[in-house]
Amino acid sequence: MKHSRNIVDVYNVLVHNDKDIAGMVAYALYKRHKRTMILSHKQAHGGSEPNRNTINTWKTKTIENESRDTSLRIFADISIKQFLENKCLSCSQNKNQQTLDAETLTVKQILESLTPKHIVAIIAVIVTIATSAFTFGKIFNEIKSPIDPKNNPLSKSNSQTNSPPSISK
């Protein structure tokens, strides 16, 4: 009976309520430490189980020490946060890969559905765009270059009057 009471006491020290995930993880960590202590004792003492007194002494040093209780909960919080961060990162990477796979599949399906007629049309559009860009660049460079006032028909030095140039009939 006393053994079950000790387990309940440790659980109640670490777990504050039924929704206390960090407390439950801290309790699991406590149980892992206890198991490690028992295995170490068996190894050191030729396979014999620790007696109740040894376990109670270990428990007193471990859980009834306020800093140990706090450190178990802190370690539990850190473990939970790391787990969630890794899970979120993994989900994000999977989502990115799924998006990339879907886009690749879409492009592949489009390319597979193209006929030679479509490919010729696409090449024609590309050539037209390239030619237009080249022509625009050439025009832009001419507009951007300085205008020689001697060759400019609208220049004041070229015209004798301020009147507009006359149109010959």
C-alpha cells in the first residue's frame, strides 16, 4: 500500500491537473530516472533489486528536492517545444515539397500535352518578344542620345524667325 501512495505523491507533485502535458512528461522523465537508478543498482550489486529503503532514499533526494521538481518540468517543457518545432519544420518541409511536386507535375502535364503546332506557336511568340525588345532597346538608345542642335529642325539657331516652319505646296 505504501508503494502505491509514493507513486501517487510523485505524480501529484509533478502533474498539476489532467491537462498538464509538461507535468506528465516530467513524470515520465522521473520514471525513466527511477528505472535507470534500479538498473544501475542491479549492475553494481550482482543483479539484486534495490530494497524499499534504497528506493525511498533515492526518491527523497530526487523528487522532494524542489530544484529537481523544477528541473524535471523545465526539461519537459524544453523537450515538448523541441518536439513541436521539429514537427512543424518537418510539416513545413513536406508541404513545400508537396507544392513543388504538384507544380512540377502540372508543368510536366502541360509539356506532355503540347503538340508540334503548339511548340511552333510558343517559339514564334518568344521570337516576337525578343525582336520587340531589341527594337525597343534600339529606339530607346536613339531617344536617349543627345540631339545635335544643327540637325534639329526645331532648333532656334536653325530657323530665322520664331514662326512655325512653313509647309511648301
